[in-house]
Amino acid sequence: MAAQIRMVGANGQVSIGKKFAGRFVLIDALNENDLIIKPGEFVPNSQKWLHKDGNLEKIEKALERVRNTPPQDNFEELLEKWNIKDV
């Protein structure tokens, strides 16, 4: 892909083409004069916990276990085990 020269408008915006319309881009300011623009997918703050400490893998493992383990009719047994009487 060839380098391009674009004019920043009076409103501070620059068009990088319809190819990137509706997509997120990361604008990395290396210093006052140099910018790097990278298209990508970004994780909202509320979902960052999924991508830390192997949490996503743990959830995927748990979902796989649920898919492969048939349900059990052991509700009464569990109530007795946990000493729960008023349900």
C-alpha cells in the first residue's frame, strides 16, 4: 500500500477512506509529529476482566463441561447435604 497525503480539515478531522468506515482505529501519537493509525477491534473496559488471568479460557472450559455433562436429578440430595430444610 502506498503512502498518502491527506489534509486535516478545519474541524480537526482527516478522512482515511470508505474502506475504514464504521471501524475502530487506534491512533498512537509517538510524539508531536508522528502518528500511527491501526484498525482493530477493541475491548470495552467492562469486558477487560475476561481477558485477564486466563478467565476466558476458564469460562470456555466450564461451558464445555456443561455441554458434555448430562443434568442430574440430585436437588433433594444437595439440600440434605447442605442442611437446607425450608425450600
